[in-house]
Amino acid sequence: MTIITLLTDFGLRDSYVAEVKGVLLTLAPGATLVDVSHDVPPGDVRAAHIVLSRVWHRFPAGTVHLAVVDPGVGTARRALAAAANDHFFVAPDNGILSFLPTGTQLVELPIGETASATFHGRDVFAPAAARLANGSPLSSLGREAPDPHRLALPEPHREGATWVGEVIYVDGFGTVVTNLRQDMLGNAGRLRIAGRDAGPLHRTFADVRRGELVAFTGSSGTIEIALRDGNAAKVLNVAVGATVKAVEPPLPPLPR
Amino acid sequence: MTIITLLTDFGLRDSYVAEVKGVLLTLAPGATLVDVSHDVPPGDVRAAHIVLSRVWHRFPAGTVHLAVVDPGVGTARRALAAAANDHFFVAPDNGILSFLPTGTQLVELPIGETASATFHGRDVFAPAAARLANGSPLSSLGREAPDPHRLALPEPHREGATWVGEVIYVDGFGTVVTNLRQDMLGNAGRLRIAGRDAGPLHRTFADVRRGELVAFTGSSGTIEIALRDGNAAKVLNVAVGATVKAVEPPLPPLPR
Amino acid sequence: MTIITLLTDFGLRDSYVAEVKGVLLTLAPGATLVDVSHDVPPGDVRAAHIVLSRVWHRFPAGTVHLAVVDPGVGTARRALAAAANDHFFVAPDNGILSFLPTGTQLVELPIGETASATFHGRDVFAPAAARLANGSPLSSLGREAPDPHRLALPEPHREGATWVGEVIYVDGFGTVVTNLRQDMLGNAGRLRIAGRDAGPLHRTFADVRRGELVAFTGSSGTIEIALRDGNAAKVLNVAVGATVKAVEPPLPPLPR
């Protein structure tokens, strides 16, 4: 049966996620529901975008991805469904789908008159996801829509011999995900963050001693900085938006 | 296949939820398990009751709802199974099923001699839920039982031109769910909570500015008070049981 | 369809669990995925071992248990798959499978060249679990391996008329799980922990008054100490490793 993944900021304490699942299983009996996360920080569209961009392509073709982090519910923001690479996406038009390639097929979902003005996840997005899971063509769900709203995502820039990027995500282990890529480090480059030297690129955590910072290419392709057996974000006192630099030698010494 | 929903206060850190699921999938192979929540505050029967009352009717007919928030496990409190509106319910008799209509068909589940005295969720309720999922008639699960224990739920009352209700639930976003209904506000009424004016009824969050209180009819039919892009319960410093008033003009000014 | 259970310390906020599930459902379409827990404290192999040892045998024969608490990812620690009692297990060789009987059939999984050095859960263990779910024989997954690494688990010892054990787990309710067994208490023995008398063995919580300590044989067979309607671990200020004694009378009085 078709898989429907769910990504929300609803949390798992209240009734909201289960209300959505009840609608999905009523309208698409037998669908396989998979939680991506319901613990996106409330209203954090950028975090939701990063999580979904890492996940969707791990699922089989035909999967429907329902993503509802929707601080603008009830405003004029559009409700979207999209198809790309044989996957389907249903989400508010607030940037959560920024990872979709240009030219992705998009439709705008109508908001039914009986839809709660505060819970489109249940009353607008879930019914659309169920229809896609049942095999309805995307074009039958609404009228064609232009490109979605795209987040202004930070891009690294060059300052002399140094690439300057930033922290784009901090995971539950305190690992700091940056937007720097391996090729920006050169052959002998080192990472710098929060006034500290985070060393050269390593292969994995175990390449440094416990309690030391370790930089490596993360599982989604950009450089991440962790603390072996610890929480890098806490120790460095950094959050999303903090500056990270890839510097090439010679460079003055910094504390490790 | 039959759906079994699960609502507990077991949390997701320990083995308990999975032990229950193992029993369910052993006794009812192929059942579709859906978590409602496992993060009900420990022993909070009233919160569990509210969550389940919002959720069960979203699922298709035939669904079995297993709800185990059971501070009285091992006492003389009865173990129940019930059928109403083509849904089935399995739960301790402590008020968690207060939303069931009078006259609901009920049976008392026997407690097997080998059942752990501290884990009826696994040893009493899960096997009963599995049997219902497999199509066993309710009457085969135990002897007929009278009406379940019902929580004494607060009802709004009138004081002159004012309806006085209370906070019955606070969700994970900090939205305050009250027991007041739209008709109690009249045409020009305003909400009052914690010494503050929460304004007239709006349609959705976006009808006020960021950081302002917004009252609206929630997705389950009563009035809720949120803070746009914030946490109303924290800012108001209110919890379940706090007083909320629907006042009609003219009324003296209060800070917003 | 085959059940695959998942136990990790990945948390539910990030993309990691869903990345693993995407791989599982791509390689083993139709498998039933069941979360055991993703909230094991980061890197706490001993806690993961206890949770899994309580859970696996509740599932039907043929179930595949995927357990990834893997602080040594990318080091020389082996990746294992095992078969015991008609269940399958896939996990790093760090002690998480210590509960398996001696002589369990084990194979060492090869680490593919394209596997991320920081995410074997997705790139090594999930594909192996999917193959087992699809019916591949264990022997086809890797070369035979000797006994797994086993944790040095604490065993109670005798001091005169007293059995001295320790706290081996603290659950989400604050219930303290010990390694003492009922037979160590004798007929009139009492429990002692953190300088307090925890009383004789009772049957269930309700055998003491609210706010009192209650010792009972837990659902997995050893003695546990709870606080009725409260959090024993917090009130006693104990954690894993704390000493617990089973003392036989006569004994000097201690505060309850």
C-alpha cells in the first residue's frame, strides 16, 4: 500500500496528530503511515524544510509526504500539492517545499467551507494526501499553481582564502550542521567556529578523543561539527545562524 | 485490517508501549496500530479523556481504542470494554471513557491470574483489544457492566450578563482550551482570562498581530485562547482550572 | 508481513529515524515497523540492552529487531546480525545484545564502501534488517562471528543475612528497577535504599498510601521500588548504580 509520511510541529502530547491519522486512514484505508517528526520547533518552517529535504528521497517512489508546519494557517497563504521525482508533497506554501526543483508540478488546494480555520492539517492537507495515496492524479486536486514560495537560504561566501558559512541546523545530539562543503576546505584547511579551532575534516567521531570537537562530512553532504560523546552546540554555545569558517593555512593558533 | 489506537501515559522512553504492541501484534496479526499519545501527564485521567474524546470519531468504524492511563492498576477498579457508534473502547473504569453516551454497551474484563498486578495494559487490556480487533463480539469478553465511572466535568455557569467557565486543557502550543461556547459570547461579547481582555471571537490566529491574544472556536467546538506566534498559557500563567469569562458590553476597560 | 522493531537513541526531532524507515520500506516493502523507543539516552548501551531484553519476546516469531545505539560508529566495532528463538537481531557489537543466550547464531555484517561513516543505522543495519525481513537466511548476510561483546552486568551479592544489589534502570515514572529477586527477601525481609526503609514486598501500588514507597516484583521479574502517585527516583535522589539491600529481620529502625 501507499506510504504517507507525516512531518509536523504538533507534538505528540495532544490529539492533533491522531486526528490527522484518523482522517488519512478513513479516506485511504490501508495506507502505511510513517512519522517523520512531530517535534519540529513550533512554526520553524526552515527546520522542517531541512528535515524533509533529508528524508523524502529515502522512501520508495509513489510515497506521499504530508508536511504541516503552518504558522500562517487561516491567512491567504496557499495550500499546495506537488509532484516531483515520482514523490508527492502536500504542504502550506511557506517555504517548507523549497527543496523541490524548479519546474515542479504544483496545484493549489481549495479550502473547503467547512474546514476549521485553525486546523488545515486535518481538514485540507490530510484529505488531499489521502486522495494522492488513493491514486488520484495531482491535477484533479486543484488548479495549477506557479513555483512555490522559497526560503532565502544562506549560501557560503568567500573572504580572501576563507569560506564563511553558517550553522543551518542543530540536531538532537547537539551536532552542528553547516552549509560548508568539503571542497571549500582545500587540502589542509581547518574549521573555525565560536572562536575555536574545530580541526581538519575527519571521517568519523572516533577519529578524535572523547570530549574533542570533530568535523566531518555529514550524511546529507555538508560539513558537520560534533563533540565526541558530548553536545557540541551546548559546549560552543552556538545556534542556527552562527558563523563557521573554513580557513586554509597558514593561520594563527586558536584554542582547541 | 482493523485499526487499534493507543493512548497511554507510559512515555516513549521505556519498554512499556512496545510490550503492549508486541502483545497486540501477536494476538491480532496484521492489525494497524496508531499511537494517539503516550505523553499524557502521568495519571492524568482527565487529560486522557479530553484527548480521546477529540480523536476517536476521526477513525473509521470498527476501530478499537485502547486507552490506559491507570493510576489505580491493581486496585478494585474495574477493567472495561465498550462499544459505541461502531467503535470499540478498552480502558480502566476511572473516567477516561466519560465521553461515551449513556446506555453504551459495556462489559467488565476478568483479570487473569497470571496478569502482572502493575501492568494491566499489557496483560489485560491489550489481549481484550486484540480479541475485538479479531472480530470477537464484545459480549464474549466479560460480563455485562453498568454505566462507567464518569468524571465530574466543570460546566460554565451564568453570573448576571457574564458566563463563567474554566480552562479544561492546555495543549503543547500553550493554547488554552475552555469550556465556553460561542453562543455564550453574544454578539459583542469579549473573553477575559487572568485579569486580561482576550478580545472578541476571531476566526484564526492571523486576525490579530503577533504576540497578541486571540480567541477562536477551536477545532473541537469550544472557545480557545492562543497567543499568535507564542505560548498563551505561559504568558497568562494559567493552567487547567483557571477561570475564563465571556462578558457582554458595556464593560470597564482591562489591559490587553 | 514481517515485523521490524526499532530501538535507537536518535530522538524523534531530526530526520534520522525516518531515513532508516525509508530504507526499510524501500528494501522490504510492506514490512510492519514498530518503534520500541528512540529516546534511549544518547550512547547508553546498557539502557538499550535492558529495554530490548524486556521487549523482544513479546513479539511474534520471525520478528526482526533493529537496535542502533552506536557510540562507536565508524570504529572497528563489529556490526552484527543474530538469530535466537526464531527472532532476528541487528545491532552494533557493543553489548546491546548481551541478553542473547550463549551459542546464539551470529554473523558479522560487511561495511559497504559507500556507507556513511557516521550513520551505519541507515546504511548498514537497516539494509540487513530488511533482508532478514524479506526472508534471506542469516548466513547470507555475512561471515560467521563468535559470541558478541557482553556487558559486565552487576549481580547481587550476599553480606551476612543481607543481599546487596543495585539500581539497574530508572523508568520514565521514576520507578527504580533493581537486580534483586523476590527469593532474596525471604519471608519477612524488607528493602532498603538511600538510607530509607522501602518496606516488604507488596503486590501493587495501591497496597500503600499515596506518597509512600512501595516495593513489588516488576513486570520483568526483579524487584522494583516506586512511590505511589509520585517519582521514587527523584524523592530518593537515586540513579542507576545506587545500592539497594534486601535485609532480613531483626533490623534496626530506619525512617520510612
